[in-house]
Amino acid sequence: DETKVAPSGFFVKGAAYDLWGLIPMNRHLIGPLNQNDPMYLLGADRLGRDVFSRLVYGTRVSMSIGLVGVAMSLILGVVLGSISGFYGGWVDTLIQRVIEVVSAMPTIPLWLGLAAAIPLTWSPVNVYFVITIIVSLLGWTSLAREVRGRFLALRGEDFVVAARLDGSSEARLIFRHILPSLTSHILAVVTLAVPTMIVAETSLSFLGIGLKPPVVSWGVLLQ
């Protein structure tokens, strides 16, 4: 109703909430001066729900899936890549064959098949956890290969040989001497992988085989 003006302002009083889940507050960054007036910055959906609020909650879910998925891929990629590059031999061959098999699988159809196998009776929390695992299953192979290549190049360097002659264990050689030199590269790869993880979750939810209402994510909102 364009004829009805609803004055708004910053840091106005409104519904009570807990800041960060700890501090009781009733001040909002922006809102109507009259608490009885509705204020939908991005409009409302067909059921009258505030689109902006749902977008904020959906961002929390999608971002958390992206970050947790990347963390799981980071652990798999760094551990397997380090072992493959450090030891070489049949261990390297075995891990590389596994990486080739996983990389050869078509990403989207595999995601769709795994997501479609989730029982419809599962709770949203269980579905959320499984979707995170599915998203991270295929994201570790490229990082593992890059870490392996760097380990192959660095394991013969003077500082590694000196640490080995000084009596350092294999675990110490890997985690205290070689891995720290790869930190900047690993951080760059992980940062670029976050959007891929988010797009994967959004695609699955948009197609109706990922997260479902009442859970709110970007894919659910798009659907």
C-alpha cells in the first residue's frame, strides 16, 4: 500500500532476541518506529514471510556447509597428499589410483545419486550433516595432488635432510618442516574452494534432493 507511510530508523526497539545467543537485546539495526508496522526490505513471499530474514538464515546454513565441507576436504587432501608425496613407492601409487578413480566420476550425477539416497524420514539435522559430507567427498582430490607435488619437490631439500639427520621423526618432518612451507598455497586453494561447495549445496537443494523446508538455505529459497 503505497499510500501508507511506515517511518523507519536505525537502532529501533523491536522483538526481543539474544545477540550471539548470549546477550538479551531488543535493539535492531533497522526497523519501523512503530512496532506494529510491517517492514520487508526485500518483500514477502506468498506465505507472508520476510524474504530478507529468510535470506539471512539461509546464508548461515549455506556458508556453514561450504566452510565445513572445505574443512573436511582440507583434512583429506593434506593428509593423503602428504603421505603420498613423502613416502612414494606403492603408497603413492595406491593413493594416486584412488584419486584418479574419484576424479573420473562425473560430479553432478554422483552428487544427485548420493543425495537421492538420503531417506525422506531423516531429520533436517541429519540431512544437513550428510549433505556436508557429500559436498566434501569430491573436493579433496585436486588439493591432494598439489600437496603431493610440493612434497616430492621439498622432501630432498637441505632443510629436510638436515632435520632427518638430526633425528626428527617422520611426523615431525611432515607437520613441522614441510607443511608450513605450503601454508600460503593451501590457504589460497581452500579459499577458492568455498564457493564451489556452496554452489554444490545450492544446486542439490534447488533440485529438491538436498535440504528441504523447514530448513532454509539459498537452494531452498531459489526453489
